[in-house]
Amino acid sequence: MEYSQHFLYPSSFFASKDPYVVKTVLGSCVAVCLWDKELKIGGINHYMLPTWTGNDLASPKYGNIAIDKLIEKMRYMGSRLEDLQAKVFGGGELLEAVGGGPSATQIGERNIRIASMMLEEYHIPIISSCTGGKRGRKILFFTDTGEVRHKYLEKRTI
């Protein structure tokens, strides 16, 4: 099959009824892939921080906004919540605090946690995930099948 392609930048989301392969690269960011098993359509987001605090724009830069917006888009395209399933990727801790200890902010871990909490609230099952660790990931998401292919990025030293 010939797929249209879309590169998903951080702080954005994408969903389509047409077959797309969506590519993105994740570090501490998280991508939630939603797939409707009845309509065979899918969507994905790529967020950088876990929660919007109300200080700036409520953009999909934040997990709680990005997940809500993606679910809203899937429902607009005809999906029912009970037909959705999720796959979650990313949330690596690529940066370490000075002295080699754990990162003070642990953004990756908090990004993973918000995905789990929100999907549970919506009763959307996470059927697979690959999160955490110390390396980034490149993922390909196929909107018509829900398939996700991912590979770890090589760690580079300066």
C-alpha cells in the first residue's frame, strides 16, 4: 500500500481517516498513539511537558492538553471511546543532573505518568508501550492499522 507521510513535530498532534505513516523522534517527550479498532483510523500526539499550569497558552506542548485534543479529534472523526486503544512511547531520561545523579525534574517519567493517568480516566487501554530508559526513539505510526515500528537512537558522545 502507498502511504502518505507526515512528520510530527513536538507540541503537535495528527489524526486521519486516510492511511498515513506518521514519523516522529522522541527523547523525554512522549507520543500517545490512538487507534480505533472498528473504524481503522488513528491519531498520534507528541508532547514535551506533562501538565499545563495555566501560565501560557494551553497548547499540545503539554500532555494533558495533547491527550485531550487527540481524543477530541478522534471523536470528531467518529470514534467511540470504547473502540479506542493506545500505544505509548518515549519518556526517556536523556539528561542527567550535574554530578551524574538523577535528573531533578524527571520530565520523561512525569510525561509517562500523565499518559497512563489520563488514558485510565478515559478507560482507553494501553495495549503496548516502550517508555523510559536512557536513549531516544524514532517511531513510525500507521494510522490505518495501528501498527507502530520503533527503534532506539544511538547514543552520541561529544
